[in-house]
Amino acid sequence: MSHNTTEVLVGGAVLAAAIAFAVYAGQSTGFTTSSRGYELGASFRSLEGVTVGTDVRLAGVKIGTVTGVTLNPETYRADTTFSVLDGVQIPDDSSAIVSSEGLLGGNFVEIMPGGSFGYFVPGDEILDTQGSVSLVSLLLKFVSGGGSGSEADSGAGN
């Protein structure tokens, strides 16, 4: 069986490109756990659209990822843990909000910094939270509210 040098070189280049792509994909999706950080927690009324691996952002910049989501059977709230990159200090009066990237975009956890001079330490919990707002329920309220208001107005005029 004879081996052509060109075939071996092309095969090696394809293999190297596949490995490079796999490493890039792992880093860009946050799948690899090579980033160092500290854990914080928060409890939300609704976490619609947020799962493990969802971005945590501050001023639009990714500073961490959601690492755990569980339902608290006593409070019926979604207890969430997320990692924050080392070096990013978050004031201890900050709030965590589930925000949307737009009508068709996904959700992410947004940190709204407070003005305190104290900072969260690993393991702390953010107490001021705001859950996600369902766009479908907002649209249904708008449609049903607009329809009932016009019926009442037309009935009052008769």
C-alpha cells in the first residue's frame, strides 16, 4: 500500500482544522470550564428563556454564565447560580434582571450595578431580582385590553 505525501499533508491539515474548530466552538459557547470566576446566586419569580449556559451581562458585556437552575419547592421561585469572572466586582446593592435581546432574540441575565462601596463575595445572593416578562402574555393583554376598551366606548355612545 503506497501513501502519497500530498494526501497525508491534506489529511493532517483537515484534522488540525477540525481540532481548532472544536476548541473555538467550546470557548465561544462557554462549554469549556477554563474560565476562572466566583459563584453568586439569585432567586427569580420567572426564568423563562434562561437555562444553564445563558450569558450574564453587565453593561452589555458578558461577565459570566448561568451555572445552575433549580426550583425551590418552598417558595416556588427559580433559584439560580451563576459564575462571574474574577476581577469583576459587583456592588452589593445591585439587581439581577432577566432581559431579552429583542423580539426574536434569547434571554440573558443582566446585572444592574448599584452605588454601594461594598461588593458581593463568592457565595452571596443578589436579593433584588426581576424575572422575565412573557412577550406573548403582554401581547394578549394588549389585544384583549384594546378590544374591551373599544366595546365599552361604542356601548357608551349608543
